[in-house]
Amino acid sequence: MQSAGGWSEARVERLKALLALGLSARQIAQALGAVSRNAVIGKIHRLGLAGGGPPSAPGRRARPSARPGGRRKAPSLPPPPPSGGAPATATAAAAALA
């Protein structure tokens, strides 16, 4: 018996079997024929077969992962040592001028 949307019981069982084999939604759609990749994805979600854990809470965003080659903050360096002839402090500079 064909259910609404073209998903018969036999077709749903075949979808489950193909999903268990690890096929992608595109590959499953091609194997089933006359159905789009998005229809397969929708059916998987409606059946509760989608992998992963529960969906994240609304408004909660995942922390972005570090990308190779991305910009990174340069490590902070200590200040350079005073040059040989320059006074080290402001008081020493004032004393040199006097």
C-alpha cells in the first residue's frame, strides 16, 4: 500500500536498510528512485533515524573550531631591554639633563 508522499512500508524499510549500510542521502535517493535527496533527509528526520545526539538548545551556538592557517594571536613578548647609552628611568633622564 502506497502512503502519502510516495513512502510505502517497503520503501521505508529499504530506506532504513540503505541508511544502516552507511549510504549518503544522495545515494539512497538514487537507489530508491523518483525521490529527491531532500525528501530522503526529511523522511530520515521524521522517522527519528538521524544520527547524532539531541539538537542543541535554541540560541546556543557551538564554539568555532580552530582552522589550520587561520589568524592566531601573536604571543606577547617582554619589552626590549634599554639600549646601552639611554637612561633606564625618567628620573635618570632628568638627572642626566641637569
